[in-house]
Amino acid sequence: ARRADSGGIVVIGLGRFGCHLAGSLTRMNREVLAIDRSPAKVQRWSAQLDRVVQADATEEGALRQLGISSFGRAVVAIGASVEASVLTVLALVELGVPQIWARATSQKHAKILASVGAHHVIFPEAETGDRVAHLIVSRLLDFI
Ligand code: ATP
């Protein structure tokens, strides 16, 4: 495994959340390897991101071939398919990725992700909703 990648971040799933995450990390000068199983998504983001590859992330062998085990961090940004997200986390655990971040769409989904070995579970929709609610209320106070 190439240790040079240990500061790099793997982003899996280039939906609305994953593509923004990968773009922000790239602008922060992080080495990003983006993975999506859809050839259309790979094509769509190949100009904006440094490395975008087409692969089914639930396949441990495919991830191994991409050299994922040398990365220090991975983010599973798949949302809609609980099965794909859980199997992807499992594959990353098997490959020994030290820091695995995973996106959950429900509390039950979060429990499964944690139990298979995700180190950090995030809820982008819930977190954004909370943040915007606070923003709106604090702005409202300006007008009372
Ligand atoms: P968002 O809200 O971020 O748009 P979503 O929940 O609407 O996400 P998902 O179906 O979760 O969309 O898919 C997010 C991305 O993950 C898609 O681009 C999809 O192609 C990709 N994806 C889904 N399953 C896999 C997989 N097994 N391997 C790699 N990529 C996958």
C-alpha cells in the first residue's frame, strides 16, 4: 500500500451530498478519490474532481484494486440504499481504513452503520435542518 495516500480521502457516492463534499475537500487542497457506480455520474464530475472512478463500492475486491487500504479516511455518502451503504462500510472495515464516516438516513440506519464499524455517523439533512432553523430564529430575533 502506498503510504503517500494516507492523507487522502475517499468519497463514495456522488449524489447531491457526496459531490459537494468531494468538491469542498478538493478546494481545501485535499487529495480526493471519488467513486460512484454510475458511469454517468463519473463522467459528470470528472472535469471538476481530480480522480473519479467507476466502481461498485460494495465489492471489497474492487475497492482493494483501487488501493483504498492506503487511504486514511473514507466517507460513504450513499443515502437512499441502506443495503449499499452498509455493505460499503463493511468492505471499508475489512480493508482496514482507519477513519470511516458514513451518512445515515434514519436512526435505525445509523445503528447498523455503527454496529458494522463506522467510526462517525452523520445526518446531513437533519444537521442542515437544525442549522437553518437556528439561523431563521436568530434572524427573526433581529426584527422583534
Ligand atoms: P443525495 O441526497 O446525496 O443526492 P441520494 O440518496 O438521492 O443522495 P443515492 O441513491 O444515495 O442518492 O445515491 C448517491 C450516489 O451513490 C449516486 O450517485 C449513486 O450512483 C451512488 N451509489 C449508490 N450505490 C453505490 C455503490 N454500490 N457503489 C458506488 N456508488 C453507489
